Amino acid sequence: MNELPQPGRHSRPTGTRISPCIGFILLGVVALRSFIFYREQPALTAVVLLLTAFALLYLLEPVFSARFGLFPLLYFSLQTAVLLTLSGQKPFLDIIQALYILLGLQALHTFPIRLAMGWSALFALCLNVTLILAAGWLNGMAFSLLVMAACAFLFSYDRLSARMQRDQDESQRLLAELQQAHQKLQEHAGQAEALAAARERSRLARELHDSVSQTIFAITLTSQAARLLLVREPARVLEQLNHLQEMTAAALGQLRSLIAQLRPPSAG
């Protein structure tokens, strides 16, 4: 059995969004205009309470949507009911309909694109019907087109901002991966250098054992033979000493060659 999608957790983008900034400004403008318009009207108290409820729901929506998956459906239903109730206050104030822009932007960030467009269509229907009934066909359609044009512009700007934020996050992620890869390459380079040094030490040890140590061992044997010949056959001692001198010179040359290999290139 397939699970139903949870709209509050489906595609809420990360990073900075322009929607909250637009929302606070628009809320402030509508609240100020409504207070000035209704301050001497009996509907002032109801309008203030309804706008306060709308603002509280707007502020708390991200918190409750993060905890309760189905809360966005209840949220947008409640906010639509609040706006319809505000639209029914007498006298009619058209600027209140601009709050549908906030709901449209929130829906865009809360739901998948198709579901968000469905909610936006519902908001547009409520907007048009309310304005036409309250202001007539001509004035209602004129203000409705103005609101929907502003909404389309803000939608486009908001999505562009979200895309730029995603691109920036992707760039930061790629940079972090490149830095991690560079660090690993440095570690591998250090390990390769250490391995090369170990191999070189092993090679020098083999050469030392294969050449110099054997030569020194031969020198030891020749010197012992010379000692024996000094008593038994003194005439052959000079020959042994000459041979001993040659082997000593050869051993010294081999040691100098090994020492030269141990020096760094800059040391000459």
C-alpha cells in the first residue's frame, strides 16, 4: 500500500528565500492601509482580529508544517477562509486581496509544483469572484489583473532566487568535495613519498650488503692470511698487502658512491 505524500515536507527549499521578506512587507502595508480605512468604521475590530489571525498563522506555518505533515492543507484552508471573511467586511477594501500573493508564494514553497499551481488557481478564483462581486466587472477585473501580474512577477523572481540559492549551495558542495579530494591527494602523495624512501633505503641496504660488506669480509680474510704468511712465507706478505690495499680502495669507492646517492640533489 503506497504512502500518501506529506505536502509539508515534500519540496520546501533550503537556504534564503525572498518569500518571507515580501510577506512581512505586504502584511505591514495591508495592515496599515486597513487600519486607516476602517478606523472610523464598525468593522475595525473584526478586521484587526482577522488580520492578526492571518499574521500569526503566516508566522507559525513553517514551525507546524515541519512537525505535522498534513498541516499545510489545514493552513491554506484556514487562511483562505480568513481572507474570504475579510473580504466580506463592509465597506469593501480591495488591497486586502493582495494577501493572496502571500499564500501563492507559500504554496509554491510548500507543495510540489502541480499541487502548488492548483492552490494558486483556487486563490485566483477567490480573488476574481470577490473583486467582481464587490467592485463590478470592470473595476474587479482591472484590479484582479493587477494583482495577478504582481503575483506572476513575484513568482518568477522567487523561483529565480531559489534557483540561484541552489546553484550557490551546489557550488559550495563541489568546492568542499574538491578540497577533500585535494587533501586526499596530498595524503596519498605523502604516503607515496614515504614508500619511495623506504624502497630506496632497502635498495641501499642490499647494495651495502652485496658489495661493501663482502669486500670488507674479504679484507678481513686477507689480513689474517698475511699474518700467517708473515711467519711461514714472508716473501708472499708483500703480495697480500698489495691485494689488501686494492680491496680497501675498492671498498672506499663503494662507500663514497653510496654516500653520494644519499645526498639531496641540491647538495651537489
